[in-house]
Amino acid sequence: MDISQAEVLVSVGRGIKDKDNIGIAERLANELGGVLACSRPVVDNGWLPAEHQVGLSGKTVKPKLYLALGISGAFQHAIGMKGSKMIVAVNKDARAPIFSVADYGIVDDIFKVVPLLAQKIAELKG
């Protein structure tokens, strides 16, 4: 699915640390019925293809829900997602710029928070 058409986006940034870790975000996206997206460093590292990139050099998106996981929120990325209806950011750096555009923020490690979110959503769905 084209990320610019998705109602729910789960987007990963440099904080995902390695291509092998993207699976935790994919699981969350699947539980939410959403689509996986990313910031430029993820594309630059070859972890996801360019059509998943949000931002100035990627696509502009306006989903109902945008989950920013391990994304610093640099201007170039924020410009592509600031039209989202609800932005939820998870980043261990409390000073990350993403929190200035987020509606809700969780200052914690994505490797702790994301699996718990996916599990809780799966339980709620039954």
C-alpha cells in the first residue's frame, strides 16, 4: 500500500538500530491494520525501500494515526508527517524534536514499549 494513502502508519527511525529489529514495528503495524514507514536514515542504510520514506525527500502523509518509533523528528521528516491527525512518538531522548510535533509522547526505549503495545492491542482484539 502507498504510505500516502494509509490511515495508520508505524514509522521507524535510526533508533531501530538494525534491519533485523524492524520486525517489532511490523508486528505493531499489523496489529493496528497499518503500514510500515520510515525516516531517511533507514532508507540510507538500505533497511527499507525509498517508497516507505516520509519527509521532505520522501512522501508527505496525513494518516489518522502516525506512530513515530525511534525517530528524532528532524525538520526534514516532520515536514512530511505534521499533517497527521494524531502523532504518537516513542523515543528515549526526552529532548528529541519529535516531541514538539507529537500529540502524545512516550520517553522510553522502543524495544520495551513497542512489543508491549503490540501485545496489548492483540489482547484487546481478542
